[in-house]
Amino acid sequence: MPWKEGYTISDERTLADASIRWPGGARCCVKIVVNLSLAKGPAGVRPADFGTDDAYFTMGEGLDALLGCLARHDFKATFAVPARVAHAWPARIREILAAGHEIAAQGLAHEDVSGLDRADEHERLRRTTALLAEVTGQRPAGWFALPRPGDAFAVGTISESTMDLLIDEGYSYMGNSLADDIPHHWVVDFTRRKSILALPYYYHFDDQFFMLYPSQGSGLENPDFLDRNRRHEFAAQHERGRFFEMTLHPKSSGWLHRLHALEQFLRHMRSAGDIWNPTSQACADYWLGAYPASATLQLENSIWQDHAGSLS
């Protein structure tokens, strides 16, 4: 597709099923993300959030439940963590790493950076990287901007500068993008072909939108709809040989009755027998080697022109 500045993020040409190959001859890639954010709005994680029931359950019993569930079915996950959360619970973060999972960045406080100037956002990004490296002993490879309750966008915590800054700071991938159902290259600069790898995310497989929805206290809970979505999507992606991802929150899926459904679904995926379950970093490393931007991006000059009064 011809490039249009401010409209497209890639060439929007996906790969055909027959062109996709996964390590070890696996039929389908299965990637799991666990969101450890405590943010409830644009301000991100605030000091008062650390003393809430949600915080205690998220970093305590709920996290224990998800770690145990993943271990029982031999699944690895990427944990998207705001730096302030990691700094508050360093032992828990190191426990996650010791279990073979990945720690990825999710901002300083999972705050909305869309209103910040570039210099301020850059400084926050550097502080995030430094704090996570201090806790984990290694720089994070990936960055997430997962939606918080009430966010209007699936990447509502980024700005026009975010992707460019991530590239400059050495990040390998951005973890949640809706532009394709397989990893794809997010183009930051058309002229220089500057891009960062983006990994798929969809609301339909994010548990927070099915537990106590539309908001906490509503009493509405739809775990059966979530399970249906996951099973149909996995079946379709497995049949085509593509990519399946889901996002979990300890406070949403860590309760016993919801954990039971998750256990059954993980068992169902394992029974397929030919899935590849990497962390986000392992997935990005493989994709960048097998399908680099230099070989797969097919950017063309725009044929569109803006006119006065045009909505384009």
C-alpha cells in the first residue's frame, strides 16, 4: 500500500500464510502477555495505588495463581511492568524472571505521554529503562503501552515521538499494535526507512474487557465470551499457521473460577502439539532475523494529495 504520512504505520501488506515459518516446524506461534500495571487512568500509577486491594491481589495471590498456572502447562509469558511497580516489588519481579519469563517496560508509571513534549518523554523513557535494569540486571528489550480502563485507543499511552524514541534508546519491539495479526514493522521515517518491530494485540483477547465490565462495581462479568473468543481465534490462527496472542491481568484472571477456565484453555492449546510459545523478546528476535524490514517492507511513494477541506 502506498505510504501516507500520518495515516499509515507500515506498508500494510501482510505475509501470506504459506510464507510464514515458525521455529522447529511449529504450526502456530502462541504469545502470552501479563499486564502488571496498577494504573486506573491517564496519570498512571500513583502513590495511593500501591496500598489498594487491587495492588495486593495483583502482586500477591493473583500473580501467584497466574505463575502457577503457566508453570503447570509449561507456558512462558512476557510481563509488561511500569518501572514504579518494579521498583516497589523488586523481589516479585526477580521471581518472575527466575521462572523463565520476560520483563518488558510499560512506561515509568503507565502514564499517558501524548501531551508531553519530546524532551520530557525522552527523560521518562530513560528513567524507565534505568529503573527496570536496576531491578532485573538487564535492559528491557520491549515496550508496551497497553490500554487502561477507559482508554480510547489500544495504544493510548504513546505520542507521536514514542516509536522514534524507542528506536533511539535501543528497544527491539513495541508490544501492542493492531495493524496486523503477525509481527510487522512500524515505520517511523519513510525517507530513511526507519522502523521498529510491532507485535499484535487485540481487545478481544484481553481479559480486562470481560471481567467486571464496563467498570469495577458494575457486577457484569463475561468470562464465557472471552473463552469463546480465545478458542475461535486460536483455532483459526492455528489452522492458517499464523499467530495467537492473549493478555492477562492477575486481578482479572487470578480468581479461582476464572483461573479454571484459563487452565482449560492452556491445556487445549497444548493438546494441539505443534505450537511455539516464545516470550515477546524471543519472538521479536526470530522475526527480525527471518523477516527483516529490509526484505519485507515494500514502501511506495504516496499517490494521495491533501486538499483544503479534505478529511484525509
